[in-house]
Amino acid sequence: GAVVSQHPSRVICKSGTSVKIECRSLDFQATTMFWYRQFPKQSLMLMATSNEGSKATYEQGVEKDKFLINHASLTLSTLTVTSAHPEDSSFYICSLRGRAGNTIYFGEGSWLTVV
Amino acid sequence: QKEVEQNSGPLSVPEGAIASLNCTYSDRGSQSFFWYRQYSGKSPELIMSIYSNGDKEDGRFTAQLNKASQYVSLLIRDSQPSDSATYLCAGYNFNKFYFGSGTKLNVKP
């Protein structure tokens, strides 16, 4: 199966600063990656779909100017939380489709705490 | 209406028993379904996928799909305390994955 690496696993930042989270596909080239957010004891929420070489597609209610997604290569997608606020504190998880295209694999996730 | 619905639980079963987790979906066009296990504070990990009506077995896990009833289930035989986690059901259609809110399973020693 696909191997997805996500970094950092935990990050604490000050309110107003920006934080970048990286998601790497280690097993194969991924044209599409997904970014999810999960608040404690809640379900996964799809934030955006990241497409290599083009703009990300954001889900309704997700601010594209706040959550910047860059999928610059077939193995790397980044999520930058800009001007972070305490309410942005959450578990952010990236994922990508397996080779067959109809299975999804998750990265290890990144815990973001904004103080 | 949510695309994928699950009972949030918690579902408690004794060690060694069969745990039965259920999921319903609303989109008849969904092509395939998945069960993920998520331990507290960790990312989901894929347990099983199922695409056709009927049963699919993998070790202690059996996934069941009934497209007419729009129903997916996961059976865990010989449940172990290490199986205690939240189980997420997901459906796939038109390049999108829809996740249920998850069922929390507690396996008591």
C-alpha cells in the first residue's frame, strides 16, 4: 500500500503566526492529495483537494486565503495555516489515493496548537 | 442528510466476543466502501475495503455490503482489547470519499 509521511507531527505556534504542514507520498507519485481536519471527538472534515500543478479545490466554508495549499510536485503537498488563531487548533491529516484510485491512505497527522 | 451514517456508540463487547459495527449510506451511486480504524490521537488506518455485494473476510475481520439496503457492516471476531478504537465507515463516489462520524468500540478484558 501507499506510504504517506506527514510532518511535523506536533506543532505549537503563537496566535497570528503561520504554520506549514508537509505531506509526502513515499511510495508513488500522487496527482491528488486531500487535507482533512478533525476536532477532538469529531469526524474527519474534508478541507480541500490538492491537485498537482493546479489550484486546490476547497470545500464549502473553508477559507482558501487562510489555508494555503501548494501541490508543487507529485510527491509533496503543503498546507499553510496563515494568521493562526486558537480556534484553528486541531488535528490536520493529509491523505492520498492508492494506485488503483479508489482507496485512500492517511498520513500520520499533525496536531496544531495555537496559543 | 449525511452521506454516511454511523451510530457513535460506544459499543462495548467482552474480550473474545464478536463486535458488529454498522453503517448506512444515502448515495446509491457509491461504488466502494471502506472501514478505517482510528486510535485516539492517531490517524485513521485502512482495515478493509469492499466493492461487491456479500461478504469479504480478512483474518478476524469480515465486511458485509448490501447495496439494495444501502448498508455496510464490519464484524470483528474474537475481539481483543487492542481493537478498542473508533471505526470509520467511508463511501466513495465521483472521486470523493464520504466518512461517517465513527463508532467507538470498547473491548473489555
